[in-house]
Amino acid sequence: MTRITSWHGAPSRPLYTPPAGAIDAHCHVFGPMADFPFSAKAKYLPEDAGPDMLFALRDHLGFARNVIVQASCHGTDNSATLNAIAKANGKARGVAVVDPAISAADLAALHDGGIRGIRFNFLKRLVDDAPKDKFLDVAKRLPAGWHVVIYFEADILEELRPFMDAIPVPLVIDHMGRPDVTQGPDGVDMKAFRAFLESRDDIWFKATCPDRLDQAKDGIGGDPWNAFADAVAPLVADYQDRVLWGTDWPHPNMQDDIPDDGHLVDMIPRIAPTAELQRKLLIDNPMRLYWPEEA
Ligand code: 0GY
């Protein structure tokens, strides 16, 4: 496999200034490979995008903290994520991917390393299997205060409902379960996602990834991601206490239309137009999930 660079080499400085203390609540690190080799089962092989690069981007974009989500290319070995958290001097926490048979002692060690949740990935292009029964088993014995992050695409939302309904801790849905934002705010996918959010008051979501959900095609879509802004702003307004935001840097797997991270930050006022919404999205909500002792 050829190693790929999936991030912008010189992102612009955003026009929008995040409030002091803002959190990028969805990002990743890759390697560095010499210290933290990629999984033998990785579906893509990235160039190194380690903690120093992540923290430089954080500062460049005007953010204060990161939530680092274990990327599929590192499998269930969370050392690269833990290394980045350790280097952040308290300014990062994380989400792990674990072998569902993980011991209580190993879960406790992850907690000590700054992990506050685990991720279940249902994207077939990223993982070979996603055993719901085993996932449910581990979800039932997580350390206190943890949550489960779930990554799926809109077409399997209904199929996953019984599984997700049985998870006894808060759920955080990556990229809103990848709706087709070109259907608009009242499209079939957004309606189904709203019905899911209505089913429990502890389902959170990330209003992230315009670059993945609103791609340029036939002269429509792409940066400045107007369909994303139109479809997502009402969702943020209606569920303002359970929404998170993140860059998704280093944008795993993106090869065409790699987003300018400065432009991604400039989407924030378009989906959260008031200072109050921005404070909830960027500070209050992620602090409650990842730094509850300070929130
Ligand atoms: C994302 C999205 C993707 C990849 C991963 O763990 C991963 O490799 O999450 C994707 O390819 O859609 O949120 O980072």
C-alpha cells in the first residue's frame, strides 16, 4: 500500500475566531509509524501525522483542546492516541477502539491515559467486522462516565437501532450518521436521524465533515459546502445541548477535495450563528463529555 497524505499542507487562518477554550472534539493522529506502526488490517496507510502537527494546527486554528479519536488504521492498539494525549499537558482526551474482550484493568489504564469513550465503526470500507453482540458486552462494562461513539452511514441507521437502543451509556454519533445533506434539512436522512435523536435524550452527535458529506460533483457541492450548512444549522439549533464539532484532521482517507482546515472552522458560524450556540458547541458540550470535572 502506498502511504497517503490526506491533509492540507498550508491551511488558511480562519476568518472566524473560536471562543477562548474551544475544543476540536473530533481529530486523529497517525503514528509516527516508526514509533507506532499501523495495524496489519489497516485499510489505508497514511503518512505520519503525529501530535506535534496536531497541536500546531490546534494553535493555528485558534483552539485550546483536542479530543483525539483512535483511527481505524491503528486498529485496537491505542498507543499512538495515548502518546498524543500524554504530550498535550492535559489539553487532550480521547476515544479508543478496543478488542471487545479487553479486561477491566486495561480499561482502567485507558481511563488513566485520558480515554473517555470507545468507538464502534460500522463502515465496511474501514473495518472487516463489527460484532454487535461483543460490542454490546463491552459497552455494558465501561468505566463510569464513559460513552460510546458510533460511526455508521445513513442506510444502516434502522438496522442498527436495536443494538444502539440496548447500549446503556450515552451515544455520540460521528458525522450525524452520514446523512445525504443535499436532500436538505427536511430530507429523508435528516428526518430519520431526528427521529433517532428523539428516542433518547442521551444521544449526542458531531456536526462534522462537510468535506465528506457535501462533496463537489457536477459543479455542485464542495467548499463552501452550502448544502451542509443548510441541512445542519437547524439540527444544531434544535439539539444545541448535545452537539459537538471537530475538524476531523488529518481527514483519514481523503484524497480528492482535501479540505482547507481554516475553511472548515469558518463553517462554525454558519451552523451555529450566535455566540451562545458557539459556546455550547465548542466548549460547554465537549467539556461535559470529556472534562466533566472542570465543566
Ligand atoms: C473519520 C472518518 C473516516 C475514517 C476513520 O477511523 C478511521 O479511519 O474514522 C472515514 O474514512 O470516513 O471520522 O475519521
